[in-house]
Amino acid sequence: MTGADRERPAPPYPIASVDRTLSLIQMLAESPEVKLSEVRARLDVGQSTAHRLLAMFVYRGFAVQDPRTRSYRAGPYLLDLRRDTGVRFDVAREIRPTLARLAGESGETAHFAVLDGTDVRYIDVVESTRALRVSGRRGRTMPARDTSIGRAMLAAEGDAWVSARYGAPAQPGDQDAAGLDTLLRELARTRSRGYARNRGEVELGVCSVGVAVVDPAGDLLGGLSIAAPDSRWSPALEKAHVQLLHAAAARLAGRE
């Protein structure tokens, strides 16, 4: 069970077989390889059940088995699904170490997310180890314009992209037009300062800064953010967090 699973209440009438299947998909999506013993422990099933389930995953293309190590990894069908979600990184080998380093260096909660239309979808998180900390949003979606990580990615996509998705202003004074104009002005400020910020706009008492992850060709790969309670926030810390984010984004994008 992942941290995100623990945050959500279980359905009143769970289907054990479906839960085991989805849990195995999570394991293969999050780890470079899994062993039969790990599947048994994670799913709390016997060896024969775990083996049969993995055999079906191999048969359907969701998993492949390494003949040398006998371990399993994500198969071609599962990899195709992951690419379709817009995530172009290996969560376990690239995103998680990056977030762990960010959280360790900043002492605060670090997120990676991607754009999903006009929403931001949180792919992974490493929470701060402090008693007072910002909770992770892994698996959640939120309006991109409301979050620092979302604004950073919208700014990277450009005004034409944003206007096409949020609706071009029809009449001066129209509320939708005013909302778009306000967003475009905020995105211009984001580009000017080099990062996006949010001071309690989504969650009272929470501050965050975010940057886009852009590859050398200029394509948006996702976004990174650091979030902390406002009681620990200061201009000096904001500057330090932004420096950490830019360095992490450069590493992920292959620019460092």
C-alpha cells in the first residue's frame, strides 16, 4: 500500500482480486524491477497465487521476466500506457531520487507533476520529515492556474497555448476574459522572475514555489515544486528553494 493509498478511504465493498491486480500494476509502474517475494509480501498472497498473477501479466504484455535474475519489470503494454499519461520519466529511477534530494536539501515537501489539459496531475511526492509539514498530493489533480507548479508549466507553454485552452476573451469586461487576462499577467510575472509562487491561495498557511522542467528542445516535461508552512517561509528561503528547483529541473531535463 502506498502513501497515497493510505490517504484515501477503502471502498465499503472492496474486490480483492481487482485490488491485487491494481496493486501489482502500481508496483511495476513505480519500480525498475520486482521480485516474486516482493509481490507475495505486497499482495499478502501465497507463492503460487503471486506466480500465476505474474504469469498472466507476462501473457498480456503488462510485465516481462528477466531470464537471468528471474525478476519482473514493466512490459510493453504498461510502458505504452505510462507514455500516454504524459510522464516521460521513470518514476522510481529518475523522479523519486530527484524529489528525495530536493526534500532533503530544502527540508520541505517536494512534488513532481504534469499538465493534464488545464489541470495539474501530481505524479510523485517526497514529504518533509518535519513534524509540521505540507502533506503530499500524489495522485491528485488540481486546476493548474491555482498552483505554483501548474503556473510554472503554463508559463512554459506560452500565452497562445494558454489562451487556446482557457478561451480567448470575447468582449472587454467579460468575466471569462478578465479571468484569462489576469492569468496571462500572472504568467508573464512568472516568466520574468523565473519561477511561480503561491502564498496560501490553494491551502491556507501553505506557501510554495514551482518551476517547469523543459528539455533542451524546448518541450515541457513536467514541473517541480517545494511547499512549506508559511511559518517557515521567508524571502531568503524562497530564493534558496528556487535555486534548488532550478538545479533539479536541469538534472531531470538533461541540461546538467
